[in-house]
Amino acid sequence: MARILDVAKHAGLSVASVSRVLSGMPGVSEATRQRVMASVEALDYRPNLAARRLRSQRTDTLGLIVSDIRNPYFTEVSRAVEDVAYANGMRVMLCNADEDPDKESFYLEMMRDENVAGVILSPTLARLAHYRQADFPFPVVLVDRCESDTEADAVVLDNVDAAQRLVRHLIDAGHRRIVFFYGAASATGRQRLQGYQEALAAAGLAPVAQALRPTTDEALAAMRQFLQGRRQLPDAIVASSGLILLGLVQALREADLSFPDDVALAGFDDMPWTRVVTPGITVMAQPTYDIGRSAIELLLARIAQPDQAVRRIVLRGELLVRGSSLRQDACLADSVQ
């Protein structure tokens, strides 16, 4: 295996000159850079990254800790983070906290041990309740989850507004008894619950909400129980996340109930399957790629300028109206028009 000394001999340069080129330091001529890179390619040289970390006390690695890697939302966010990291010559260490504060703490300690340059974190409620940037030796950007008074760089959806608009659409479509299934383990679910409650209150309607863990299996079980022995279905059902929405759809199909004929349905996250089921499902789409891209751009900016003011980017969801939320008489009226 070639060493940096071998590269220096091959290029006819000093080890210091080769090191300056490989480290991207200024003051190196283009001719010298080309000689070094030609020798690197000829010898198939690979730098010792571990040794470089020890010398520089800084890595080219970023941490990304998500709350549930199975959630397609985080798949798209992760893709954006990786794309921008790659373009900047950095690596991403991806960890799944699984909504578990202990697991989250374990991975944060691992990030500390790995001396990462910074971390993008989707925090648990326990972490968010006592969040302080001073607790970490690296910069942190929160993604998806952040309270209004949290002093942290963050990229989030305007969850209250998004839930309000989604529920107002159902009310405008003629639905009055609207049930909300939401994830209770995150600030996101609670903020969407707030938007749901405010939209109903403005219309003089009573809220009926059910909290659950934000997984498809939990939502499937909750909906099964909800349907048991029920004489009258609500007008509409709303899910606070894509995983919950999928579980609700599975339970409705099991019970041989259709939407919107038996009950209208809407939720968050524009996942591919929501577009191809019949009828399509009305959703509040999140700009997931933009969320991930904005998060890593904030992190890179914080790494470059540690003392800059705290920044928060709040993005707006897009309401995509499909057949699942429209009353049958409304659909007929639209077809006549």
C-alpha cells in the first residue's frame, strides 16, 4: 500500500508539499497540484483518514440521527443530506434512534467519540425538552422537530398551519365529525394536533383525537379497535404522518370500508402509494428534499462560522386534494360542472 512518502518520491516533491496539496491548503501552484495528483493516481494512494483526524482534530464526517429510518420522510431527507455532503467532499454517518431516548443518547455519544464535524438530529421529546447546544462538542441542526422556544438551528415544517389547512379542506368539503390519529412521541405530532384542534374550534366543531406511536402497525391496531362495535363512522379520518396513514388504510380495507363513500380520509406525506390507490388520497405534502438540503446547508454554515446567530428555516406544506376526501355529492357536482 502506497504511503505519502512514496507519493512525494514519485512526484519529486517534499512530503510537506504533498500534504499541502492533499489537505487543500492555499499557496500551492497548479503545476505542483497536478504533479501530486498524477502520482496519487499512478500509485493508487489512499490517505490514512484516521491519522489525518488525529492530526487535525476534525473529521470530514457528519452525523445524521433520524427517529425512524423506515419512515419514507427520513429516506428523502437523508438523500438530500448525502447529496450535499458528497458535493462538499464529506461523509455521512446515519443512525436510527427509533424514538428511543437511550438509543439517541448512545448515538450522540458515538458521534462525540468519532469527533464528527457536526450532527443533524431529529430529536425525541425527552431530548427536545432539555435541549442546549452547550451540551454538545459539535454543532447540531435540528430537523423536523423543534419547539418555538428552542434555541437551535433548525429546519421544520409549519406543522400547525399545515394541519389547519388540511382540516379546513375537510370542513369545506362538508365533513363535520373528523377524527385525528396522531403520533404522540414527537413535537411534530403535537403541533399537528394543535392545528387540527384550532381548525375545528374555528368551525365550532368538537375534536376527537387518538394518540399512538407513529408506526404503521400501531395505527393498524388502533384503527381496528376504533372500528369495533362502532355503529356510526365519523365523516372523516386524518393521520398525522404517512406511516399512520398507511396503517389506517390497511384497517379500512380489512373492514371492507371504502373512502370516501364510507368515510373520508386524509393525512400527511405524499408517498408514492397515496397517488396510486383508488381513489388517490388527499395529503399535505412536505418538501422533504428541501428540508434535508436546508439542514445540511445550515450545518455547513455553522461549522464555517460557529458564532453566527441561530437560524430557523420554516417551510410550508402543499395541500394535494384527491378523491379520498371529497364527499360523493361533491364529486358528482364537480363532474356536472
